Amino acid sequence: MLAKRIILLFFRDKANVFFSLLAVLIILALYILFLRSFMEETLQEQLGRESEKISVTMAGITLAGMISVTSITGCMGALGISVSDRDKENAASDFLSSPVSRGKITMGYVLGSAVVGFFMTMVALVIIMGYIVLNGGNVPGLVTIAYLLFTVVLSVLCGNSMAYFLTVFVKTQNAFVSVSTILGTLIGFLMGIYVPIGQMPDAVQWVIKCFPMSHSASMFRQLIADDTLSELFAFAPAGALTDFRELFGIVYTYGNRTSTFWLSAAVLVLTTVVFYCLSLLLMRGRKVG
């Protein structure tokens, strides 16, 4: 019932729904108005030639990060209700006076925000894929769609676990708004959306590589853009494709090891388990769920 309450309250608040998608709309607008030409020129320089697939390829690489962003912002929007319960409405006291365990109360908030995050992330995925197809991209096949859905689930669970852990330390609605604002500002850089990851200082690159949700963006980029990249770099010098994939965060390198789709999936699963367990341990010593 608590999960259902979270879902209903979130979608009843149209402003909350809008602001949860605002980061996606801003990134899309920034890409169309400012980033697109720069990104396309970067790929053209790498290839040393023009191609009609450059535009759709860069759209897929750049906008794939938007899907990962929504995995966090959508969950954060729903989790704002849990903060409101602790701050103003004091609904948490009513929950704790009921015979329901704190673990189940916590899972109610977690499940409700995860459902909201999944729905919002699917909306972002449809927007991105629609934009790519309308600009000349291919409609993904059933296998790719299955992998995309799998990645959405992992991304939402990981983003939700981290977002919930963060809200455990937030006691007031004003503080939550501040945290959401800071997160919304930083998340685009952490996903390598505004600036190619390979062009950032080494220290910043390592921060991004160690940020679990950046692996979600990497997985989406591989699924959306890798096929066309292979075609574009078919006649490029040896190593050019590898360098480009590292430059734009399609894969990450850790010394001599390069991340893969399944390694990134493992990072998301491990992060999800760790942060949910930490949140549950912290909430056991608190007055709210």
C-alpha cells in the first residue's frame, strides 16, 4: 500500500513529473542547439571523411546518457515524498505506529520510487529512440530492445538505491530541493554528456569511471551506437575505433583492462545490493522508514 501511495502521489503532482523530466528535456535542447555540431565535428575529424551516419551516431552516443540521468532524477522525484513525510506531513509517525515492520516500510518507499523511476526512464528511452529514428537511425531489433529493457531495469535499481541512500541523510524538504539541484547540475558531467570523457583531466576521468551510474550510460551507448560505429570505422586506421570508444565513454579503461557490457552490468548489480543494504541498516536506527 505504501508503494502504491508513492506512485499515486508522484503522478498526481504534475509539477513533480515535469521537473523529473526537466533534466532530460534540457539535455536534449542543449544537444540540438549547441552540442550537436561540436560532437559531429569531433567524429568527422576522427574519421577524416564525411558520412550521413555521423549525425545519428553522435546523437545515440550523447543522448544515451540522458536515459541514465532519468534513472536517478525520476527516482529522486518520487523519493521526495519520503522526505516530505519526515518533514511536514509527519506521516512516518503513523506508519511506525502500525504493526508493519520498518523493513517493509523502507521497501514500500523503495518499490514505489523504483516503479516511478522505471516509468520515467522508459519515457526518456522512447524520446531518445524516437529522435534517433526520425533523424535517420534504424529501428532497434527485438534482441536490442530486450537488452535495452534489461539495462533500464539495472539502471533504475542502481539509481534508486543510490538516491534512497542519499535521502536517508536528508531531513527537510528544503534540503532535499538543494540536493536535487546539485545532483541535477553534476549528473550531466558525471555521465560524460556535455564534454567527452576523454577530454577531461585524468582525475575527473577516474571519478567518472568509478561513479557506478556511468556504467549504465556506457551500456546504453554500446547498445544504441556500437553497430553504426563499427561501420563508420571499418576503413579507419587500426586502433581508431578503440580510441574513439574510450574518448566518449562507450567503454572505460582501468589500466590494461577495458570494461564490457557485462562487467558494467555487474557493477550496477553490486552497487544496488550494497546501497540497499546500507540504507536498510541506517533506517533501522531511525524513527522513519
